[in-house]
Amino acid sequence: MQNTMNLLLILPILIPMLTAILLVFFRYALRIQRLVSLIGAGALLGSSIALVMDVYQNGIQAAQMGNWPAPYGITLVADLFGGVMVLLTG
């Protein structure tokens, strides 16, 4: 469950970033941009729902990015309120 937890914590950051990168490549193809945006929004919604369900079932989730200690590294934390806010934003 540890790998799934880390993946669910980072997906709400990665999905919009990768969607934006893809949209830059298709800047002159409006139909493809709409399709990529729709797929990105659906993926964000799905990952947000999975994150909220994981937090609801297993409690607060936290992960250190890059294996750096807390004062120097980035800690991603998801509690129920944060998960619901990510879900509403997506």
C-alpha cells in the first residue's frame, strides 16, 4: 500500500502539469486540445476520488519527496479536508 499511497499523493500535482505540457504541443489544434483537457480533467477527478477514499479508509497520508528530511525536503500530506479540497478543485 506504500507505493499506492505515494502515487495518489503526487497525482493531483502531476496530472495537471502533464496536461499543460501536452496542450503546449497542440496549441494550433483546438479539437485535440479539448480532448486532452477532457482526459486530463477526468484523470484528475478519478485520482482525487481515489485519494479521498484512501484517506477516508486509512487515515492521514504523508510522503517525503526525494527522501530528504523534513526541514529540507517537501512533505506531501493528505487529510480528509485536503482531499476534499483537491476533489473540489479538480
